[in-house]
Amino acid sequence: MALDESKNDEQTYTINEIDLMIDDSVLPYTEGNQIDYVNNAYGKGFSIALASGSACGSCTSC
């Protein structure tokens, strides 16, 4: 994730006063995903939970 200006191949969506820029090529894969902001013992930042329930969280699961 980065703070950036929208490019020609991106759509901008405003959700809860936060602008999200999503590339048109990945838009079909974002349905049902959940973005959250976490602040815990591991640090703070954005977390993306995939609707499929799968993620690449270790060197053996990719």
C-alpha cells in the first residue's frame, strides 16, 4: 500500500472517509475482502483479509 495519486487504470472509492485506489485489473478479486486498521503487540497498520479465507502467510503456503 502506498499514498499516491490515482493513475488512469485505477478507480477511486471513498469508504468511511478514506479514499481507496484500486487498479482495474485486480478489481474483480477484491469483492468481499475486508480492510482493517490494527494496532497490537505486532505493530500497527492496515490488514487485508481475503474473502476466500486464504492468505500467503508463510514460506510454505504460497
